[in-house]
Amino acid sequence: MTNLNGKVAVVTGGNSGIGYASAQKLKADGATVIITGRSAEKVQTAANDLGVTGIVADVKDLSAIDGLVEQVKDQFGKVDILFVNAGIFAPAPVGQITEEMFDHQMGINFKGAVFTVEKFLPVLNDGASIINLSSVNAYTGMPNTAVYAASKAAMNSYTRTAATELAPRKIRVNAINPGPVSTPIFAKTGMPEEQLTGFAEALQNRVPLKRFGQPEDVANLVAFLASDAASYITGGEYNIDGGINVNPLLS
Ligand SMILES: NC(=O)c1ccc[n+]([C@@H]2O[C@H](COP(=O)([O-])OP(=O)(O)OC[C@H]3O[C@@H](n4cnc5c(N)ncnc54)[C@H](OP(=O)(O)O)[C@@H]3O)[C@@H](O)[C@H]2O)c1
């Protein structure tokens, strides 16, 4: 268990999946936690379940991020841990990518992430930890993921530059690249159940550890990177993927 006593943590997209498990872990480790999401009902339900504060803010709407930062500042003062996690997976084959699909996915996964950091910067304490949730897809050529993968590759690139520029404030910026993790993200694509099951089985077979990750697996890494135990780590990327990234051709 890491010691996060006295720290304030914001988790975007904290009503579900990896964000939810991370909010739970950060709270268990002592942090005061604020979760965000785009649906008032889902955010409130999750916040009640977790015993944390929930604030609605769609990361596609920059004025909503402004409102979020204002509320957090008013209620909690400064922030020590910013987990930039909100994201969507919207697969589409090359040749069928529309401008709307591009803008939607990039708008949430990359633009939304960048402006979450931009707008929180004035209320981050020196020495804060920013953790960007990327994906192993940033490095793969998995069919139907061209824009998703590009949004995550952009995130990793942004992470490196931000780490350099924010180092004078001792703000650490790192990225996490999960492999497949069991969360509702896949069902939200609208893929029929049968196709989802086939997709999951095929993916799992490519993972050397032969299982999907659990949100709690990622949450443990988030808590470590958020803590002072990681005080010499910045500009890094951490795969948490059951080995899929090093062994993609064996099944
Ligand atoms: N699961 C995986 O296999 C996997 C692998 C690699 C990377 N990731 C990344 O992990 C992150 C978390 O995904 P997850 O798997 O935990 O999926 P998830 O359960 O669907 O959680 C995603 C969270 O982000 C929220 N969100 C989506 N769009 C938003 C917006 N415009 N504004 C604010 N919040 C928004 C979702 O809200 P709603 O509940 O309203 O949709 C939800 O709370 C994503 O960035 C994803 O790309 C996931």
C-alpha cells in the first residue's frame, strides 16, 4: 500500500472501469478523491458507491473542464494527483473513417487529455503527479484502431514533452500503456455480444499470461506512480499488458 495521506487526487472518467478501480485504490491509500465523468447519473452513483466526490465534466467541452477546475479549487484547494483517464474506444477500418469519428475520438482521447492538464496546471501543487492513461495500441498496428492508436501515440509524445517542461516545478508526468483490460469500454462500441466474445477470446490468446488485465492491476500502478515512492520517475511509459507487447507473435 502506498501512502497518499493528505493528497488530493482527480480521476477523469472515474465512474467506470480503470478510473473507478483507481479512485477506489487512491482513496484506500489515503487520498481525498474526486471523480469526473460525462453522465450525471453514472458519476453520482459511482461517487456514492466509492464515498468520494463526483463532478460532471465532459472533457470534449473545454468550458466544462474550466468549471471542473473551479469547483475542485473551491472545495479542495490544490491538487496533487491528476489521473487523465477518460477515454473511448471507437474502432473503424481505414477507408471508413469519417471526420466526425476522427474529431470525436481525438477530441476525447487526445484534445480532452491535453486540455485537462492545461487547465489543471494552475491548481497543481509543485511536486504533483500527472498520470496519462494511454494504451499498448500506441505501438501496434491492430486492425480498426488507426485513430484510437494515433490518439494514444499522441498522448505518449505529449507526456514526454510535458515531463520536460514541468520538471522545474517537480511535477512528474508519466504514461501507462495497458493491454486488454476487462472494462465496459468494449461493450460501449456497440459491437454485438457474439462479436465481442470472439474479439475478447482472440485478444486473450495473444496475451502470454493468457488473461485480460483487471482494472485493479492498473490501479496499483497508478497508485505507485502517484506516490512519493515514484519521486524519481518522470517522462516514463509503463506497459501493463500480460506481456502482449513483447511477445505478440506467439499464442
Ligand atoms: N479497457 C482496456 O482494454 C484499455 C486498454 C488500454 C487503454 N485503455 C484506456 O483506459 C481508459 C479508461 O478506459 P476503461 O477501459 O476503464 O473504459 P470505461 O470503463 O468505458 O471507462 C472510461 C471512462 O471515461 C469516461 N468518459 C468517456 N468519454 C468521456 C468524456 N467525453 N468526458 C468525460 N468522461 C468520459 C467514461 O464515461 P461513460 O461511463 O459515460 O462512458 C468512463 O467513466 C481509456 O482512456 C482507455 O482508452 C483501456
